[in-house]
Amino acid sequence: MAWRPARAWTSQRPVAGYRHFELITQGGRGPLRWVELAAVLAPSHRERVLWSELKVQPAGAAAGSPFLR
């Protein structure tokens, strides 16, 4: 089965001044799995975050999942 994280992410606190991000790419395996997110308002600003650091809402929650950095 393929690993498919959410395409839209919202941070509960601003990350470098941005709260809304979109998925750019993903990679890694096991505990080293990561996602690269770009700020919606400034696509050149990117954050690479380990999957284990993301706080993901359960399925059925509001659109976009919060993450903390």
C-alpha cells in the first residue's frame, strides 16, 4: 500500500510567519519518513518535517491537519 499524507496542512502556531502549507513531496522509510511542505502564501518557503513530528488529526476531522514545529 502506498503512503499518502494529506495535501493541505495547517500549523496551530506560525512557522516562520506562515500557518497554511501544502504538500510538495515526501520520502524516507520507517522512523525517517518525512514530508516537505511549502507555505501557501510564499511557495519558495519550504519546511522538511519528520512524519513522527507531525500531530495528525483523526480521519473525519476538519480539512487540513495541524502540525507543530
